[in-house]
Amino acid sequence: MQQLDWTKALNRMRDIVPKAQFLSWIEPLEFIESDEKSVRLGVPSRFHEEMLKSALRQHLVDAI
């Protein structure tokens, strides 16, 4: 895997999830780093992290 283009991943997420969800849950994410096996993102809170894991994880995986 080459370096993740976070802007492209965000654009794909914009196409996948409703606008309100994107603005609330995806836009606040901060890209930190990626490698061949993982992507590291910063989240505003523990609640935000749990929401992403439970409701939007697969959408993130698909976009990335």
C-alpha cells in the first residue's frame, strides 16, 4: 500500500455517508499516519471514537 491520500478518502466518504453524518463524525477526524497495515486517525473524544467504531467503521475501511 502506498501512502494514503487522506483527501481522496474524505471525498469517498462524502459520497458514502449522508452529509449530516459526514459533518459530525468524519470531518473532525485528523489524519496522523498510515503504513501498509493501518491508518492512524485523531478523534475529538472517546465517544467520537466509539461511534466511529460501532457505526461507521466499515464505511471508513471502504473509503480508505
